Amino acid sequence: MMKPLRDVGLVGYGAYVPRYRISAEEISRVWKMGEDNLQLEEKAVPGLDEDTTTIAIEAARNALRKAALDPSKLSAVWLGSESKPYSVKPTATIVAEAVGATPHTTAADWEFACKAGTEAMQAAIGFVGSGMADYAMAIGADTAQGKPGDQLEYTAGAGGAAFVVGPKDESMAYLEGSHSYVTDTPDFFRRPNQQYPTHGSRFTGEPSYFTHTIMAARTLMDELGYGPEDYDRVVFHQPNSKFPVRVAKRLGFVEEQYRDGLLVPYVGNTYAASSGIGLAAVLDKAEPGERILLASYGSGAGSDAFSFVTTEYITRGRNPIPQISDYVNRRREIDYAQYARHRGKLVMY
Amino acid sequence: MSLAKHWRMQQQRYRLTGMECEDCGAKLLPRRLVCPRCKSHNLQPYSFKGQGMVHSYTVVYDAPSGYDGYVPYPAALVRLDEGPLVAAQLTDVDIDEAYIGMPVEMVTRRLREHGESGLIVYGYKFRPKLKDQA
Amino acid sequence: MRRVYITGIGQTPVREHWDRSARDLAASSILQALEQAGIDKADAIYVGNALSGELTGQEQLAALIADFAGLTGTEAIRVEAAGASGGAAVRLGYLAVASGVHDTVLVTGVEKMSDLAGPAVEEALATSTDEEYEAIHGLSIAALHALLMRRYMHDYDLERRDFAHFSMNSHRNAVNNEYAMFRRPITVEAFEKARLVADPISLLDSAPVADGAATIVLCSDKAAGERANSSVEITGSALATDALALHDRPNPLFLRAVQESAHKAYAQAGVAPKQIDIFELHDAFAILATLSLEASGLAPEGQGVRLAMEGEIALEGRIPICTMGGQKARGYPVGAAGVYQIVELAQQLRGDAGANQVDARVGMAQSIGGTGATAVTHILRSP
């Protein structure tokens, strides 16, 4: 388990999900994969003018408003994503400029599939915890791309979640400890000139998602001396509706604990934002003094686990700053043709 | 495709910044050197809150190069709460949903790309207000 | 100030001249005007052109045209003010003669638009808007006018079809103009069904871009000699500007540049608005026509469309406009339009308007750039 010398926590958080939705039923209508494969109701689709940058900017702005923090006080804007609009050129600098954190700050893009955002969070904890900085922002955002007709097309969604790490006494939720569990496990990857990723089918399950998530979460809990009953809420990475429920059960958690953080049925797998928006959703509902476990997962593979306890500040700024539920409830359904246009699957040039 | 031309507009476009006249208090968008109201040269940067309402709207069907991939798209003149009018696209709204008086708020979105290999230009657009601002 | 007379006019038909370039079009209109004026040279040439560089890659157009028209060496300069380029060129020609600097000048308006198509043309037209604050948002010139039209409809309780009368009037008049691009009448139904370009502006509410050139010869009384008695005279000339971007104007529905230039022209010419017998206005879009009537003092604010609905803009109405088809039906080679307006007004005031003849003594021509940031007004008097 890892814990910084200086106590830290989340002084603010924010999330964002785009407005458009395509239902699993509609994707099925085109690819005729049948009812069995329907793992969720619908997924979020970015608008024509949205991308990882714009999604990250809105999540970050919400987080800064929540923190009531002057953006120039940020010492880091770290963005984790696997769908950056530029392959070469940092997206984080655009976000940093847009939120007003520049120029006296660090900024960088992070990568570790769906746990890129929590990677950045680990680093932000270290940054603030070492005393190098008072405030550091970690963001996970993605506009995931699924190969047409592939299973992943049902779940590849879009969204962003941002967290501002700062001193414990200013936090809405302070950190008790964290742990990362990483191995070289190639369950899902994309070579540079490929448009769509390759995934390992059933290999993405037991040796990948389950092993890493369980090891990170269990190691953290053991070293903190906690069992699942000590937690009010738990949030996992959500690639589909089944995996997070199964891993919760295997770790000994019950539905009341994971229910509020399970958003994948409504927005799909938001990749680097997935566990982050689940965390944002439970923080939106939590009362002071609740213990929350977050365990992300990223293919390649690894899991970052964090144990948080909410403070009296947790209820600050619930209005008028948008909550994740405001975005989830804001929906415009589109059909497969519009979806293909939105996702750039129609060649325009 | 000009890099510098877009770069120098970035802060204004990302954050919706204009000027405030120190003498008469007018809030000005866009950036100016001389206050149109009192002719003062005492202008300081001012960041608009981004809240406003639709003063007029349209839907563009015949678009200029670089925007034709987005048609049809809605655009508007927005009356910001602080006073000025600003021209911008509307977003997150169906093309028949806009109306004069609609409350809107600023978001940062892609304005355009310069083809598949060129610069992406980000800037302000307005969407229907998500929540009432207390 | 000396008196300024129009002693010669020339024009090419307005259409897509696939086989002719700008220099060809300009030169042919110059040769026509020179012949009519009975001269073979001039002291200066003012070329009104908006988009030569953008659309054809050609700058330094005036020197090129002077040479190509056989007037190599003549003082020549291009004048640009977007859609008001032609009017602005007339203004400079007028100033040159009225001030006494030159005796005889040519004013040529030319635009070659058909070498590009679609989005590339929209992009070129958008250069008349505020690049940093309007064009960057994908606001085409039509979209900006659509914003004005939508607000006007809201403020004055009008429907889209109410605006049809401007296009219908222009088309009706163009039937008898052999130089016009579209010479068939249109109906209200066709107007309503036409494809939208920028809601609520449709294809039948937008002046068609095209190719064309028109030239006038301006002479001082001294240079005109006896011809002066039978020549149309420019009695008022004024140019004014306004903030470029719509959102920079305190009231976007009031065209301050139009008001300023019109009133200065009225004052100089010693006429009141109601004495204007013909108004060749800048009908790039019906909303612009409406707002021009209002800002020129020919209709109260909010009543411009009603004037058209009541038939007062027709040849037989109280204030005939676009008597040879206007921008909408005669066609709109952008930078040339302002000179075509003078040519058409001169035809009317000379009694050469054929089936479209209006009994007129005093006429007004008004050329507008973009959404109204430049406005040039000229008042002409019959011989």
C-alpha cells in the first residue's frame, strides 16, 4: 500500500458525459447479433464537435468549480486517455489553457488504457503528498472507438472525470491509502496504424480484469486492515454490466454498495473515465464520513485501488454545478446512421 | 492553415474573455482598444461568465469550406448576461429546438479542423443551460 | 467642387461566363463605355472588385485591366469594400472629378466568381465578415443575414413568405433586362418551397453570385462640354462605415452606415427622401433590402416588408426598387454590383429603360458591404 508523507484528498471533482445515446438494440438491428449479446441499454456518443479535449475541459471546469479553486493554483493538469485528438501534441496543454491553469504548471498526457486517469491520480497524490504542489488535477477522458460489428461496439462510449488532489484539510474526501497492481498482460491493444483495437475476447476476463482488480483491491484492504463490510460504497472499472458486478461479489461486496456507482448500462464504457465517473456518481450522493473504495482497471494490464473517506465538505457545491446524473439524464437518442457519422466511420475526405 | 492566427486568439476563444472599461464599467466583447461607449483607453481583460440567452438564431445548410462536414448546424447571436452580443454556434440542441429567449451557457468545443492532418481549432459555442444558475 | 456627369456606360450580361476571365469582362465593358462617351482614353480608372485574389488568385487587378483594355499606363487602382466595392469605386471616381484632380475617369466594377464552387465560394464570401469573431464560427454571409431576418420576424410579427415580394419584384423586372441572369418570374409558392441556405433564408431569397463587368465614364462639366446637357449628373455621393461584426452594433437591425451615407447624399443633392423616384438598393437578401429602405428613411422601422407587400416597390409603386432586376435577378457579381446599379439608374434617367421605364427625375443607388459595415449612396439626376 502507498501513502504520502503529507495527508491528501480530493478537494474537488467533476464529470461529463455527452448528450447523444445509441441503444444496444439499435446496434443489434444493424449487426443482428441477437438479444443475448445485449449487455447494456445504451451508450453515450460524442457530438460532432466533441472530442477527448472538450470532454476533459468540461469535467475539469466542473471539478474546479466544486473545489472553488483559483485555477492558477494548479501545479499539474494530467490527462489520461487512449483517444487523444493528436497522436503527437499534448491534449493536457489545451485543457490547462482552457481552464486557466497556464502558464506556471506542469501538463502531460498519460496512457494506460482505461486506467490512465487513475494513473494520473496516483501521480497527483504523490505530487501533492510530497509537498511539491498544493493542488494537482488528474483527468480521465475518452471517446472510445469500437470496430463496427464487433462486440466492443456495444459498449465503447464517451465521457470524462476530473479530480483535484489537494491537502487533506481542504478535502471533500481524504485518502487513506492506495495500491497499484500491474503486470505485462496483453489483453487489449492497438498497433499505431490500426483504426480499431484488438481485444483478447475471454482472455480479457479472468487473467486480466479480474486478477488485477481483485489483487489491487484486496491488497489495499488487507494492508489497511479492512474488509468489504467496512466500506459504504465501492466503484470498479465498468467495461460492461457483468464484470463489475461479478468482481464486487467475489470481493464480498453487495449491491447496495456498488449500485450508485454503476453507470455503464446508461452511458457505456467510458474507458479512462469509467471508474472516475462511477466515483463522481457516488461522491454526488455520499454523506460525510463514508468510506469508499475505488478500483480501476486498464488493459495491458493493471488496477489502481484507492480508499477514501468523505468529509463534511462532501455536500458543498451540489447545486448549481452539474452532477453526473444531470448529464446521464440529458439524452438525445440517435440511430446507427447518425452514430456512424458522429464516430467518423463515414469517410468525408 | 495559420498556426499563429489561431494561437493568439486561444485564450479569448477558450475562456470567452473580452475587456472591461475601467471608466464607464462597460463589458466589451470582443476585445477592443477604445471603449465604444465612453471612448476611454482604460480597458482591462474581463472573463465573461458564459451565461446568456438567444437573441436570434439560424441553421446553416450551405457552409464555407472547413465547416461543410458539420451541416446542418445551428448558430446564434447570444445576449450575454453582462450585456454584449456575441456570434457563435449553438450545440447540443436539435436544429428545430432553438428559440429567441432560450437560456444558454458557454462550452468549449471544436470549431473546425484544418483537414485530416491540420490544426484543430477549439472555441466557444453555446448550449441550452443544463441547470439553473443559482 | 465641380459637377460630375455620366457620359458613357457599358455592361456585360451577368451569368456564368465559363469562357471569359475577369480581364476579358472588364475590358469589354470599358470599350463599350468609351465608345458611348466618344473618348479613347481617361485620366484614371477605378476598379471595384471584392474577391479577385480569393477566387482567381489575381491581385493588382487595376493595372492588369488598364493594360488589357488598351489603356496601358493609365493611373489605375482597385477598390475593395466587399459587396460595396463597386459603389466605393464610383465614390472615388466621383471624388477625383469633383475635386478637380481629374477631368475624365472610368469606374469599372468586375467580379469573376464561377471559377470556384460551393464551400470555397462561401468561404470567399465570408471574408466580408469579421474573420476572428464571425467567420471562424462557420457563419456564412447568408447565416448572418438569417440572424437579422429571424430577429426582424420576431420583432415585427412577420412570416418568411412575407419577404417573397422583394424577390418576386426583382424577377418580374429582370424579364425585360437582356443583361439579367434570371429572366423568369417566380411565385410565392416557389419562394416558400425553395431550399434553405441558412434558415430562414432560402435559395430564392439569395442573390446569385455570377460573373460580370460594368463601366461608367465620369466627366467634369468642362470635359463633358455640350454632352453635359444630355447627361445624367451625380448630385450626391457619400460613404459611411459601421462596426464590421453584427454583434458589435448597438442595434443590428438598424443599418447606421446606410443612414449616414443616405442622409449625407440627400443633403448634398438637396433632396428629401420622398423625392427619390427610383431606388437601386442592395438586395443581396430580402432582409437587407428591407433594412436599407428603413435606414434610408423610405420606410419606418419595421415597415420595410409591409411596403413591399403593398406593392409600393414595384415599377408602378411609390418607390420602385431594383428596376432592372437588382442583385437578386439581374445577378450579383459582388464587386461589380455597385457599378451595375449606376448603369441601370442611368438608363432609367435617360429614358432608355424600355419596358421597365419609370417616370423618374431623381434616382438613388446604394451599395452595401457584408452585413452593412460599408454603405455607399449616390444620387443621380436626369438630364
